[in-house]
Amino acid sequence: MRKSTVQLLSVFFLGLIFGLLTKFSVTLLLVLAPTLVSVFIYTMRDTSGLKHNQDKYFIVISALLYFVDLAISLYSAIALVLLAIYEISEGKNFKTLSLRLLPHIIITITVASIFLFI
């Protein structure tokens, strides 16, 4: 098995375990399923053989899906933790990690502040 495949599977299993441990409810698992799809799309940007600027499309799609998921439930914020774990396992330094996660961090802060004021 390739290294990236093992890392990807570990990120998904970590997300599934978190979903099962927080509160076992079908609704929560249905909310976390699109979040894990968002994480999967985000990790696709590191695959080899992508054309020029094609990785940016994966970020935009992942960020939009993450925004929708976060608007439905704040439990979806676990995706930010999963993405950080993925980036750390890839061996990225803090500056690269923060720049790559910047869209998701901004979305999390924005949606969380909206939920706090409502």
C-alpha cells in the first residue's frame, strides 16, 4: 500500500471513531459523512498527475462542502482537526500548514461567530 493511502485511511477511521464516540446518533453520523467527503476531496489535491492549478479546484470544492456542513452542524468542525492531522502526517511545517488550511480556518471562525450571535 502506498504511504498516502495508509494516511488517508487513518484520517477517515479517526473521523469515524470520533463520530461514534461523541454521541451515537444516526443524525450525527449523517452530518459527519459529508464532512468526511470534504476531507477526502481536500486530500485529493496531493495526488500525483494533476494538471496545472487543478489542485485549487479541490480546495474550493472542499471549502464549499465544509461550509455547508458547518452551517448544518458545528460538529463538522472536526474536519479542521482531521485536515491538520493529515497535513502534519505529510510532514508540512507550520507556515505551509496554516496557509493550506487558511480557507477552512476562516470558514470555521465565520460560521462559529454567526452561531454565537444568533
